[in-house]
Amino acid sequence: MHDTPAAGPSATDRLSRGDLRTLGLAALGGALEFYDFVVFVFLTVPLSELFFPQGTAPWLAQLQVFGIFAAGYLARPLGGIVMAHYGDLLGRKRMFTLSVLLMALPTLAIGLLPVYAQIGVLAPVLLLALRVLQGIAVGGEVPGAWVFVAEHVPARRVGIACASLTSGLTVGILIGSLLTAAIHERMTPAQLLDYGWRLPFLAGGVFGFIAVWLRRWLRETPVFEAMQARRALADELPLKRVLREHRGAVVRSMAVTWTLTAAIVVVILMTPTLMQAVFHLPPATAFLGNSLASLALAVGCLAFGAAADRFGVARMLAVGAVLMTLATCVLYLDLQRGGVHFLPLYALAGFTVGVVGVVPTVMVHAFPPAVRFSGLSFSYNVAYAIFGGITPPLIGALVKGLGPLAPAYYVALAALAAVWVAAGLRGGGRIAEKRRG
């Protein structure tokens, strides 16, 4: 398909009040669930002190916590494949609600865990197990959410629909960043290690149950209901059909997922910790910058998603990837020179990371409805498990080997994958965007 701008909107292309309600509820629920998943990384420093033996080198303890954080990504394919299978056969809404419940329970449990000084080596083992459960839950949540909102809106509004959900997920990052910043500002280091670190996880458990309640008000997608009525559901294992008939779509989806992973994990999630450990910025300053970047990211997702509907998915994917590379490099160069312009540059980088709002549109369009959930979930979760799993420890190693600009180099390399996919789409690569029902 050639990536041409959409024509002017017709009445049938406009988002109805019901569409807006669905997008709002889905985005809010996604924000609360994603907060549960990402708040872990904002507490890397206290977790590294509490869940490993006293005397462990700080860099090694933090690397171990990054490893436990990465385990959540490695578990994502399991949850994604299973939930997507039933989502393609039994309905999108059921899995959409189940995933958020499965996230709330382990998040609450992490907030209640005893630490290493109380139970020894069992503490990091339990932390790892609960992190894996979080990964299983989010593996079904994110792909299911994108499919759910995309199948509720007119075909020419899939970009803004997926971007609004992605924006909601990034608001979850913002909530985590703000809450963590407030705790660091209002508590002494001793209070943080005593009980303060537990508060974000306990709040996350409550947020998760609120999200479960919110999703009671959503209805099944019209696309799935139409397939049920026509008896057009997959008549074999959906993933088997994906791997047999849609391997090109899987490759493209994995490539753009690498870009998304680098953007979110490096620029948004890891940069606050790197600012403290590598560039020696105060924690309060680091988290203030991250809050600004996360807010700018939420806005950027909406901007890029709306632009994709107007100017074309491939064009906005390529432009956004280039802008993100430039903004990230400038941010890290400034940090290397003392961070004089750190706050506005981090906000700018966060806005350009909003190109991730275009990524789910590429993946939703790549697969026909009967196997859409399975195709998107398999591609996204396997790629995220690989790249999300290796990125935190890899960035730590690259910083030691290549210097403080290594994170920016990595983001630039991953952005090339999005440019490659965009070039293929503009050159006639197949996108099944018209195959919505």
C-alpha cells in the first residue's frame, strides 16, 4: 500500500459520543494498569538496597534490579499468546478485563513483600516471581487494548484511536513519576527505605481494581461481533495461521516494536536513573524532568496519531523516528555538559517519543481481523521480550564501555528500524487496514 494522506473526513468517519466514551474509559484503565507495570523502575535505587545483601556494590545491585525489571518483559509473550488466542476466539472484552485484574494482584503483593534483611534470599526470588506475573498480565493488556479501540472506531480514525490509548498508557508513566518524585521530596532516605517504597505499589493495587470496575462499562467490539454473526472466527489455532500466512507482517511489527521499546525504556523509564547514576543530578530534578517528558509524551502520542490519520502512517512514522533521534542525542549531549538546558530538552525528547503512538496503527493494519489479536500480540510481545529484556542491562554495560552518550546511540539505531518499515510501506508494503470486518 502506498502511504497517501487520508481524504477529508466524512460524517461516517467522525468519532461518535460512544466512540469517545470507549476511548476515554480504555485509556484511563490502561493508564492505571501501566502505572502498575512501570513504577518498579522508578524505585530501582531503594529496591537495590532492600532486596540484596548489604555490601553489594551499588552498580551491581542496581543491575540486578534492572534484571528483575527485565524479567517482566520476558514473561510478556506467555500472557500475550494465551490471552490473544482466547481474544480471537471468545472476544476482545473478556481478555481486556482479565488482564487488568491479573496486574492488580501482584502489584499489591509487591507492596507487602518482606525485604532481604527479614527473609534473606527468598526476598528477591519472590520479587522476581511477582514481576513475572506482572509481565504475563501486561502481555495481554497492551495488544488487546490497541485491538479493542481500533475495532471500535471508523477506519480513518484508527491512528488517533490507537494513539489515545498509547497516550493513556504513558499517563500511567507520568503518574508513577509524579508519585515517586513526591515521595523522594517529602521523605528522608531512611523513611523511603523503611516504608515509603511500598506506597506506590500499594496504590497501584488499588488503581488496578478501579480499572477492573471501569471496564465493566465497555462493550464488545463491533468487528468481533460481526465476525461472530458471520461465523468468520478463526477455524484453527490463530497463531498457527499468523505464522503461516503473515510472516512479513510479523517482521514489520517486530521491527517497529524495537523502536517503541528503545524509546520508552531508554528515554522515558531509564533516563531518570541514569541522570542520577551517570550524570549525578539530584533525584528530585531527575524526576521533575521525567514528569515533564512523560506529559509531553502523552501529548506527542495524540499529535502523531492525529497526523498519521491526516498525512499517512508511513510518513509520520519516518519523520517521528528522525525527530526522536535528534532530540535524544541533543538531550544527552546537554547532560554530558552539565544539564544546563535539561528540563526543556527532556520535555522535547518526550514529545518526539510520541511517535510510538503511530506504532500500534502499523501493527493493527498489518493483520486481518480473524487473527489480529494473535498476530499483533505475538509480534509485539516477543519483540518486547527480546528488546525490553536486554535493553536495561545492555544500556548499563554500554555506558560503562562506550561512555555516557551510549543510550542516545542505541535509540538512534533502533529508530532506523522504524524508518525501514516506513520506507517499505511507502513503497507498496501490504497493510491490511481496509480488512476491518
